[in-house]
Amino acid sequence: MDHPILLPSLFFLTALIYSMAGFAGGSTYLALLALFSFPYESIPKVALLCNLIVSTGGTWLFFRAGHLSFRRILPFVVTSIPMAYLGGATPIGKTLFTWLLGLSLMVAALRMLLADKVFESREILSWKTAWVVGIPVGALLGFLSGLVGIGGGIYLAPVLLLMGWANSKQAAASASFFILVNSLSGLAGQLTKGGFTLAAESFLPLLIAVFLGGQIGSRLGSQRLPKVILQRLAAGLILFVSGRLLWGVL
């Protein structure tokens, strides 16, 4: 790897910042891998693997803290899991991948710039309505998760808040579990198109970095409020990289 210290350090900081809010950092991993010119075929696989490592720890810690309800997240994962596999198994050209990646990063960055209270709603939806909303939303986010290599939690959290289906901590816990199952399913789909084109030593330091960052961040996030300033700095980086990617394909 041409950047043996810099890239793992950036992955560590990404996992730390995102995991405090229940996210895994897939959007920023994608941005960094693209910025450091990793082969585009390997980018979703590496990002999803990093997502799995961070979200596994995050899900467990949010569950232990009493914030995770499987009943709350069930309407969204029923369709997201098979659709994440389908998205991961779907062949995609480099140009289309770059467009989807750039737009996904831009939306994720804009989401991070807004506080959770912007999305919060006082209206509480019924269980039936949650299924009506959850089935199509879960399918859409699941397919995008597998296709591009994001976990989808950063998009799901504001949906839950807008629905009045969760508070900030519950939305973070639900997002973490959503990322976990979709990253696992999406990675399985991605591997049907072939294994990693990179040697293990190229991405193993990144996996170690996100494990450490995710463990620290999840412990902080399950007990305390996320660090909004750090999240907005990360959003600035994502916006820069997404703009650069989109400019390159114009």
C-alpha cells in the first residue's frame, strides 16, 4: 500500500466519528478508497467489510445500552436483506458506479450536516404504517447498499426520525443493525462477481483501524451524544470527494 500510515489513520478516524452516531462509515470509506485510487471493483467489497466490522460492535453496544428494538427495525430489513444481495450481485460499469457513488456521497454528506432534531417528528406512526413505509424504503436502501457498498443506515436514521418511529438513540441503534445485515448480504452478493483483486496486506490494516475506531466510537455513542463538529468535518471531506468524482465523469 502506498500510504501505509495515512490511509489507516483516516479509516480509524472515520470509524470513530461515524460509530458514535450508529453509522459504520461506508460512505467515507468509499470516498477515501476512490481518492487513493483503489481498483473500483474492490472498493465496494472493502467498504462493506469495514462496515461489517464497525456495525457488529456498534449493534452489540447499542443493544446492551437498551436502545435497539428488533421490532422497530423489522419492517425495513425484511426487504433490504435480499435486495442488498441482489444489488451486490448486479454487474455495474465504472462510469455508472462513479455516478452512483458520487451522488450517494453527496446525499450522505448533506445528511451529516443537519442535526437529528431537524428530522424529528412528534407524530408516532402505527405498526401497520411502519410496514407500509418500511417495505419499499428497505428494498430501495438495501439494493443501493449492495450495489455501491454503503450500509444504508445514514439514510434510514432520518426516515425513522421523520416517522416518529424512533428517538435519536433508537434511530442510531436501528441504523447500526440495518448496516450490519445489509453489509453482510451486500458483501455476499459482491463476492458472486469474484473475490478481492487486492492482496490481503493492502486492506488488512484498514480493517484493524476501523475495528479500533469503531469500538471506541460505539462506546462513546451508546452513552453520550455524537460529536457534531467532527461529523460536519467529515461531511466536508465527503462533499469534496463526491464533487471531485462527479467532475471527473462529466
